[in-house]
Amino acid sequence: MAAAAKLASPGVFQLERPARELMRDFVAQSKAASWDMYIAAFGPKVPREALVPVADFARAAKSRWQEPGDVRRQGHYRYE
């Protein structure tokens, strides 16, 4: 967005309304676009269940946070 603003170009499409109003179901379209991007980047072996809302991911990551120096074994990885 910042790079586009620096160009000070009128652009091809202008609308002073939220992007979510451009589509009938913005949430579904966003999920579909994310899924397409992951398939393009990582291939078709990525299970659809691997996509989770960012709030769920952040909550899970926070619950697994370890303080520096706290050494635990988790699976076959050792976190130090």
C-alpha cells in the first residue's frame, strides 16, 4: 500500500469503500485465495486443515512459548 501511495498514480480502480464490500462473501473469498496461494507455494500435499485462523495460530503459539533457557523435549526436536 505504501509503495502504491508513493507513486501518486490514480490507479486502474478507485473506491473509497472497504474491500469487503466488493464481494458477496469476503470471508469465503479470502479463505479460497489463501488456499490457492498455499497450494501454489507448497504443492497439493498440504492438507486443507493446515489452514487455521491467525487468532487460533497465535493462541497456540503463545501457549507453546518457552522462556530463554527453558529446555524441553518436544517430539524429536530439542528446543534450547
